[in-house]
Amino acid sequence: MAKPSAPILFFNSLSKEMEPFKPIDPERVRLYSCGPTVYNFAHLGNLRAYIFTDSLRRMLNWKGYPVNHVINITDVGHLTSDTDTGDDKMEAAANRAHKTIWEIARFYTEAFWGDLKNLNIFSPTIWSIATDHIQDMIAFARKIEASGFTYQLESGLYFDTSRLKEYGMLAGHREEEGVGRIETVVGKKHPADFALWRRSAPDEKRQMEWMSPWGAGAPGWHLECSVMSMKYLGEQFDIHTGGIDHREIHHCNEIAQNQAFTGNAQATGANFWLHNNFLVDRSGKMSKSKGTFLTLSTLIDAGIHPLAYRVLCLSAHYRSELEFSPENILAALTRLKRLVIAVGHLKSRLEKKADVDLDKPDWLRPYDERSYSKGAPLDYQRSLIEAPLKKEALAVLERFDQAISHDLMLPQALPLLEETLSNKKLQPEERLRLIASMDMVLGLNLLHLDRASLNIRPKNALLPENNVLALLEERQNMRKAKDFAASDAIRARLSEAGIEVLDGDPLGWEWKPQWGD
């Protein structure tokens, strides 16, 4: 494994301090990420978490660490409240759609995977499905029960948080006001106590329920992450990621379960807990509970390439709130276009040189997702790319390394792409090699995108593409005939239909994004 040049520092939510990162096993980083509850489409705020996690994993790979990465799929157990009240989200979604839970889970899981692909987010080492681990969860809860950390109510088996002196340490408190937003369940000893197993009511028959020592029912939502992280990564692993909304309840409960299961107050599950902040719109935090929310398909339907959203996320630090607005996403799209155009110019210059073959040189090939999904580091690919680089180019990589190593400071790393592309002191091939190396972490696929691929037809566009091309051809004929009035009239008609004519540009024209109109 190649030694990283800059030390890695992360802000650990557990200690609330910046700490140097050293993996438990120097040969492999073990990483767990809270996955989606697949009862609806992921909204853009949800997807920010996976862009962050993908960037984190890419950074670790880039610095030479293999990564064993697990993401769970919650297809059971998550109530409409993040505590122990309300209906099961999956049951509720199935009832609304008049489908089985299994159909709902499969549909939205595949939709989620499609979103990740569109955002150039690679698959984890393991997708862990909650319903595949029910017996593991029952065994886990039985051991906690045998250790004296539980009590039973008519509604199920509950964890007694008063048994843990440091319960809630991740959230920074365990006072009454800290759990004041948790709704009361009749019989609970303490408001923060939570269900390990939710027993079905006598007159209730759920689509998803299993027999257990506590009756027919389903596991509590918090149980699955403790069970699956331990099963695949061990009792203590390196990093646990998730949204900041999980920090106050869900992750506190995970830690409590881990400590009770192991009998060790130091067994927090992960050494580092990393939380990304919210994506907000001007009306507040983006949330499915509002009833309407923005998805990646919303952007694509507006004619915005999905990687523009990745650019937007990379422009803010993961621990900062990120505002979503029409202006911000359109600015991110423009930034992406400029990067793609600049890279395209560099490639064109190199293709004219007889000694450089850009057909399929090894160093220019995209990183193999199959290797990535196995957690392989990027040493081999980086060595091919960076071997010919000289002192000034290597200095750029050193600055990039320092930025990404300091708590994944991508807002400082992203401008280095633009700076590199315009650096005339570097040869074109050097610039392209630097872009290839940095983009392994940033994940924008810059060497393999082209301008035309960013030209997405808005769903509500007034003209089909064939009509656009016919009008553009007619306009060119009018220009050749020096009938500029007719040419301008066609241009105006195209503009009204959402098409921007690009005279002198190889692309020739593009759809105007309809976002915000």
C-alpha cells in the first residue's frame, strides 16, 4: 500500500474534535453507511449523503487504502416517526399504492440504485438488505435481553437507556430536553427508551412480520444497523457515516445496542462517526414528510445533467448546510460545462500529436467499478497517470492531497481543477494527467463526458429534437443566402421553445434548462 503523503484528519462527531485517522487494520478501512428506507424516491437531500460517502471512499482509495464498504437497505421496521410511533413507512407506502411491500421495496431500491449510477457513485462492497437479516436481529436482541438491558411492554421489547451511564454521548447530552421531541409510548420507563422488537397488535396482520420470543412482529429500526455493521465489519470498525439527523437518535441508539451486546462501554461500533449536514431550500430542510420534494429525476426532467448536482455538493463542505436553489443548480451546471469544454480542448490538442494516442491509453481508462466494488485502492491507476509528472505538476497534487486529507475539504480541491486547466506553465498532457488523477476523488467523469452528453432535452420542451435540427438547417440556409431577417426569426422561434443557438460552437445548439421557469 502506498503511504499517503498528507495525514488524514476527520472531525469525529463522537469526540467533537478533529482527530488524525488511523485504520484499525492498516491493510483495509472498514466503513459503514446508513442506507435509505425504500418506501419512496430518494430526495436530493438524501442523495447528498451518498455523494459525501462516495467522495470519502474515493479519497481513501486514492491515498492507497483498500475499503470494505457496507450500505444497508431498510425495507422493514422504520416507522413514520424516527422513534417508536406511527405506522411502518413500508406498510403505509404499500397500502397507498395497493401493492405488496416486497414490490414497493424492489421498485424504490432499483430507483435508488439508478440515482447512484447517474451521480457516478460506485456500489459499496456489500449491499445489506434488512429483511435478509431478521434471524440475526432476533439473536442480537436476545443477547441484549439476557444482559439485562431490556423490558417488555404489550407493544414489544424495549431497550432501557437508563442502564447506560453515557447514553446519548454522540448527541452531546441525555437530559430530558434532549429527548423532549420523542413522543411518548405508554409504559416506557424513560422517553429515550426504544423498541428492539415491535410486537404486532392482536388484531393486526402485517405484510412483513416474523415469529420471535416476544411474539409475532418486526424489528425496531435501530437494530438493523448494529447487526449488519457488526456482521460484516466486526464489533469495532473504522468509520460510520450518515446524515446529521441520525446523530441525535438513531446513531445514539446504535451505540447503546453495541455497548449492551458486547458488554463493553467502549464498544461504540465505529471509531469515527462522520455526519453530513442538510441540503436546504428556502423553505427549510428538504424532507419527504413535506409531501413534495425534489428528486434527481426532477433535475433531469428540467434538462439538467445529474452530475451538475454532484458539482453543487462538492462546492460545499460536507459538514456545512448547502442551499439548493434554481440559481445554484444552474451555476453548477455552467461550471460543469466549462470543465468539460476545457478538458475537451486539451484532449483535442493531444490527439493532434502523433506521439500521443488517446484511443485507449491505460492511464486514461476509467477506473473499473468491479475493482472499486471490491474495495481495491487506486495505486495502480494513479501510478500510470502520475509517473511522467514533473515537479510543478506534482506540487498541484500535493495541494490537492492536503485539501482532501483535511476532513475531506472538497471545496478547496474542486477549484484546483479549474486552476490546472488554465495553467499554461504545464504541458497539455500534464494538465490532462492531473485532471485524471484528481477526478478519481471528485468523481465527475471529466475525461469521458463530452459536451453533447450534457445537452439533455427538458421533459416539457415544446419541440422534438428532429424539428430543432430541421429548423437549425433551415436557419443555416437562410444565413448562406444572406437572409438575416429570416435567420433571426428562426433563432427567436427556437429561443422561445427553449433552444439556445450556439454559433461558432462545435455543439451548435443546446436545450435551455427549464428549472425555475
